[in-house]
Amino acid sequence: MTSTKVRLSTMMFLQYFIWGAWYTVIAVYMANHGMGDLTHWPFTVNPLAAIIAPFFLGFIADRYFDSEKVYGLLHIVGGILMFAVPFTSINPTLFILMLLAYNLCYMPTISLANSVAFSHIEDQEKDFPIIRVFGTIGWIVAGLTISFVLVYVTADIPERTAAPLYLAGAASLVLGFFSFSLPNTPPPAKGEPVSVKSIVGIDALKALGDRAFYVFLAASVLLCIPLAAYYNFTQLFLEAAEFNNIAGVQTIGQMSEAIFMVLMPFFFVRLGVKWMLAMGMLAWVARYLLFAMGAPDPVTWMIIAGIALHGVAYDFFFVTGQIYVDKKATDKTRGQAQGLIVLATYGVGLLVGAQIAGYIYNLFLDERAGLPLAEWFGFWLIPAAFAAVIMIFFILAFHDKVLDDEEDPEEMAEEVSPL
């Protein structure tokens, strides 16, 4: 692996270590600090920040400053904010606003990280999954650190304490300073006039736009609505099912993700974009059904299997989607295109999904006892049904061979090596 790829892989490792350190435990922390009926709000401000992020990227990162420098500064400011978050837990409103401020720093870095990586690799299908898999490894290491290392330095179960938030803050500072060693990535739209259309991705949408892309974009937004239920409530579901080491257990999903990330070049050759995306959607349906059937008693293997499906669910839909978008974009629209897909999925889709999931959860919620296991059955059936409808719509409506027709499958099979 070249020096550039090592640095890009390290960037991805820390990028997702940070997110995994706080995102998978924040609901448990809030439930144990008197905010049990507000646990959907961190998963609301996170996508809200994703919607705002393209405006920042369009005005600053794409036009005036090198991407890696903006990326580093955002992580440094974000690290400082994350260290301050636990001190506001006595005031729920201020706590949520501080998380919003932090996410306004973090969310632009997702598309910046992708843009920096894509700018310095030659083969998206071959190189990007191998670099991106280190992000998954980072998320795994974060979860294992919380469950099996922080337990020795906290007086309570680590997921219930502020220790994971401090861990995320420290890692953010490390990545911030490390970012200045990344390959130089000049602003792609330097000297071009500023327009709202280009900032929010409308120009990129026009450049990318055809019927297949619009179907893909619509399916991406809609799929993130039921997806929000998983991100919001799995940690509370595991706590209700009396799982220990919740953050550690959730890393099973990222371990699966790492395996399938490395296998993605193999599947690209044999399945193509459409059926990889469809399999990703099917995995979300299967996961929610396993959670529902495993809830009332509970059935441990079903719950674990549902978590393990994260590899197919995330890689085959979201990572494939990022590659699909990059293949359709030009050099000038690459940053806008990646920002657009972040806005649509992590922004609009998860924002709407978080509010819907929170509303449904509160309908089932017993404020004195939390959500009983018997009620989780009905809760998980709702996103399962929603995801199934989206999958059927996508299979019937999507037709695009943008990746499949660019290279001969036999040649790709010979060229693509996962390591």
C-alpha cells in the first residue's frame, strides 16, 4: 500500500472511530441522565447538520481553501465542542444544542473525506473499498474500546457515562492535527462564481441527472426513513433485552461491514450496481424482521443476526451509492455530488426518519418502564414494511449500467484484488 493510501486509510479510521464512539451510546447516556423521552433528538440534529453542510462546503471548501485544511480545522473545533457536551447534560435543551453545534462541524467532514480520497485514487471500485474499510475498522475499535477498555476507568457501565463522549472528542483533535499531513487537495471550484444552485448540489444534480439517477436518489432518501429507527433505537433495544457491553455488541455489524467491504470488488463484477443496491435494501428488511421476531422473548441469535446484516445493508447500498455517484460525476462536480448524496441520505432522509421513529417509539413507550420487550415486536415491523416497499419500487424503476458497461467483467475479475 502506498504512502498516500496509508494516510487516506488512517483518515478513514479516525473519521469513523469518532462517529462510532458517541453515536452508538448517546441514547443510553441520555436515558440514564433524565432524557429518556428525548433520545431521538441527537439523531435529528445529526441529519439537520448534514442538510446545512453543503452550504458550508459550497462557500468555503469548494472555492477558497484546500480540502484537507478545512477538514482538519473542522475536526479540531468539533473535538473542543464534544469535550464540552457532557457539562450541559443538566439542561436538555442546551445539551441538544451543543450536539447540534458539534454535528455542524462533523457532518461536512464526511463528504470532505470522500472527496479527498476520490481525488487521490485511480480506480474507484478497486481502491475506495479498501481505503473505506479502515473507517469500518475504526468504528469497531471505538465500540470495543468503550465496552472492554473504558470499563476499567469508569465507575458505572461505560455506555451510561460521559467517557465515550470524551473519547470522541480526543480522537477528533488527533484527526484534526493529522489532517494537515494529508495529500494536498486544492478547492475544485476555485475562481468560480458562488451560486445557491451549485452549493446545494442542483448544478451537480443537473449534470448527473437522468431517470436512473433520480430513482436512485429518491430510493436513498426514502430508505433512510426506516434506517433512522436502527440508528436511533438499537442501543435501547439491546439494553431492554439485557445485553451487556452494548457498544461492543453493535460492533458485530461493523465487523460484517468490514468483511463485505473487502468483498465488494468481487460483487461489483458479478452483480452490478442495481442488484448490489437491491441486496442492500433487502438486508434492511431482513434485519428488522429478525429484530421483531427476536424481541418478545428475546431470541439472542436473531438479534445478533440482525446486527450482523449491517455489512450487506450498509456496504451494498451506501458505499455502492457513493461509488455510483462518483462514477457519474465530473472532476468539477465531484465534491458537490458527494455533498448532495450526504444531504439527501444523512440529511433529509434521516431527519424525517428520526422524527417519525421518535414519534412511533413514544407511542409504544411506557414512561415508567421504558419500552417493554413485547412492544418492540410491533415497533420493528413498521420499518421492515416500509423498507420492503422501497425495495420493490427500486427494483422495478431503476435501470442504469453506468458501472457494468465500462469494463469487461472478465477483465475486472482479473484486475480487482481486495488486498
